[in-house]
Amino acid sequence: MSSDEMLKSRLNALQSHFTWDLKSSRQNLTYLRIRLEDIGTEEGNFWLGHVYNLLGFIQYQLGSSEDALNLFNRAAETFQRQKNADEGPWLMVNFGNLAWLHHHLGEDEKSEDYLSKVDGLMRKYPAPPELERHPEVLAEKAWTLMKFDKEKKLEAAELFQRAIEMQPDTVEWQSSYAILSAQSLEESIEKLFAGNLEELRSAKERDPDNLCIAALYLEAKAASIKREARELAERILERPINNYCGIDVLLSLYMKHISKDEAVDIAKEALRRHPDSRYVKRAAAKYYTKKILSNCSNPDPRRIKETISLWEEVVDAYPESSLKERLALADVQAKIDKEEAEQIYKELLEQRQDLDPAGKQMLYCRYAKYLFFMKNNSCESTEYHMRAAEIQEESKYRHSSITELKKTLTRETSRRNGDADLCKRIKELLARLGIQPATQNH
């Protein structure tokens, strides 16, 4: 085996972001980079070194090796400062990243140097007999998968569990594992119930057929959740607001289960306390929009204009990743000015070549719905749903467009003067995609 082959073999054996099969589109990498940047750099952030490690890998993937090197070095400095030690097992992944980066830069001597450092750490801090990797490495990979890929959350949870079994006192690992273990919001809510519900709970268990007790127990649980949610809201608002503070989850809880109006009030207060935070502006704009677009809402034109202004600021603050934000802006704009909303969509469609397949799919699906609901143009709407469906990218947007195409096919087929040509084209498209049309009822 040649020296180059030996080096590559050693690099491939490393535990590193470069060997964890972290694949994604450029657009998704940009989204993730921005979300990580919004986490904040407060020294109390346990995961700050891991953030810099992942950001460095993303910057390399986006073509900036210089930024990647700076971030990997910042990760090492952060770990050393937080751990108050020059070395430890928490540097294994970081040194592995630096070994890979220097190899890609053609600096194999430096790459060899970092490989030797990794070897030294592995000898000094061997993995426990029960594990093939050190708990610190397992935890960093788990955290990375949790942030990088929604499809790998189960693997991330398993990695956290194995790390915690060997190092049970690391609270941050246990917290992340708890988040991953919650299969739904409802399950998370179950964990919020206060101890003062114990008497009703016991009564319900002793007398399961007493439906009055069951109803009182549910009412008490709901009151407990509302009280704890309000207490949590105040705690969140008192601290620096960033992507890791929990406000987005809290606002979603309010929207779905407590009160849309209170969700908007919390977002407004966050904005008042943190007027210069782009993350807070985005969160506020997002939940203002949800309230405006909700079926039960009769929005004040002033609130619509305020939301439009906020989205415009957010678009300016996220110039490299503004597709979702501009689509949200168009949705709100359509409430008071359809021509302005149409112009936003036209500009996005003109720039569609800059989007990856997933981005194009999202744009086509959203525009199709805009055409149908806001302009009553079902024919052109169907054309854009067909474009979205044709893109071979599994997503909620493709699923939504295929569902709409099936509905259109059913509707047109059942009409006496239905569009036969349109039905034919939809059937041909679905057949080409290997999708069965909706079953017709005769």
C-alpha cells in the first residue's frame, strides 16, 4: 500500500464530520449554517464547541476552506476553555476534522500531525470496553445528527443513550436525549404536569368509571400546562434569545394548544426586548403570519403591514437563505395587495435556476396554491403542481402537489364538461411517476 493510500485509509477510519455521511444540498447547508449562527456564542452554551465544529464542516462543503479552518480552530479553543484543559477526548472529532481539511488542502504533513494527535488521544483516553468509541465522540456525533438530518434522529437518540450509560452525569446529553425521545408534542406536554395533580390522578385511577373525575383531571392538567407555559415564557424572555433558547417551541405550543393571541403577544414582547435580533424578528414574523392566515382570523390591516415590514427586514437579514421568508412575505402581502404578492412570486420564478430541486419544488407548490386560492386560477395552479410533482425529491410539498393533482383528476372526471386534455396529462404524469390516481367512485 502506498503512503497516499495509507493516509487515506487512516483518515477514513477517523470519527469526524467528514466520515459521518453528512450529505445535503447547498440550499439546506445554507439554512443549517444560518440556524447554527443564530444559536449564539454565549459562553454558557455547552454545545458551542460542537457548533463551531459543524459550522466549519458546512463552510468547507460550501467551498470556504479558510472559514472552515478558522472555525475548527475556534472549536478547539472553545473546548479547551470550557473544559479548562489543553487536551481531552472531546478534541478527537475536532482533530479528525483538521486532519481531513489539511488533506483536502494538499497539506498532508499537517494532516499526518493531526492523525498522530488523534492516535495519542485514543491511547490516553480509550473507549470503555462496552463501546467502540469514546462517550464524548458518541455525544458529538449524536448532537450533529440531531441538527443535520431529521431522518437520523433515531440514530442520534441511540448514540446519546449509549454515551449517557457510560457518563450519566453529563446533564446536557440527558437533556438532548430527552428532546429526541419525545415522539410528539403531546408526549412532551405529559412531562409538564405538576405534582399538585397527584390527588386527582390517584382518584381517577381508583375510580376509572367516574367520568366527572376524568373531566376534572383533564381541566386541571390544562390549567397546569398554561401556568407552566407562562412561567417558561417569562424565563425565556429574560435571557438572551437565540436559536437554542426554546422560544420557537414555546410559541408553537401556544399556537396549537393555548392561545394564538397569547403567542402573538409573547412574540411581540420578545421583539420589544430584543429589537435588533434577526432571530427574534424571524420568530415574530412567523407567528404573526400564522395568526393572520388562520381560518378564525380577521386580521387588522395595521398588523398585516407590520408583519410585511418585519418580513422585509428578515429577508434583508438572511440574504443567502430567503426563499421561505419571501414566500411567507408573499402570503401576507396577498391579504392586502395581490399584485405585490404576484410580483414576489414572479421574481422568485425568474431566479429559480439558483434553487436546488427541493427549493424549486417548494416554490412551485406554494405558487400553485396561491394561484388556486388567491386568484381562482385552477388551470395554471395545476400546471405548477405538476412541475412540483415531477421533481424527484420526497417532501411534504411533493406529497401535497400529488394530492392536489389527484383531487383535480377526480373533480374534472366527475364533471360533465370536465377538461379531458388536462385529465389525460395528469394521468400520464402520475403513470410516469409510478403513482396510482385516486380511485374513482361509480
